[in-house]
Amino acid sequence: MAAKKMVPRGERLTINREFASVDAFINEYVINVSHSGAFIRSKDPLPVGTAVNLKFTIILDELEEMVGVGEVVRVSKNPSGMGVVFTELSAHSRALLAKLLTPSRAPKR
């Protein structure tokens, strides 16, 4: 059985740091974003209760960066990853999230 990452109480780990390498991209990436959090695919998910710094890119009209703080609330084996609830988002990230999750309306003719 693989050893779990140990995080000192009160410290936050940074995940999705804009992928320093292709290997990091393959190991950890966001696959689902909602109003309350995100699911992060990971070969080595963090334990429930771990506080994390979040920084990842979403595609709107342009590439936009989401920045905030979250907490791991769920770990999944299939697909391998973790559910992270947003505990703090920058104002810019909250606006991006609202824009991302608002259904677009077709132009009226």
C-alpha cells in the first residue's frame, strides 16, 4: 500500500501549479468545476481535510486563471482523484466562475 502524504497541521499544499512539466500535467489536472469546488484528477490524491492552494486555468473567451484556497473533502479511486471545496476565491476568480457556469444564451434573431 502506498504511503499517504503527511501535511503538517495548518499548512497548505499547492496543487495545479500550472504544470511545471508534462509529467505534472499528466499526474494532476482539474476535470470538473462547480460553484462550490472542483474535482482534480490525481494519481496520488491528498487526504481528506488537507488545505490546498489552487491555481488552474479555465477556457472562456481566453485562457483565464482561477486562484484560491480549498480543502479536500472527498477522495476517489475511480477515477483517481479528489474533490476540493473552494474555501476562498479571489474576486476575479469568483467572477470567472460565475461566467463559466452561466448558461450562454443564443443571440436573438
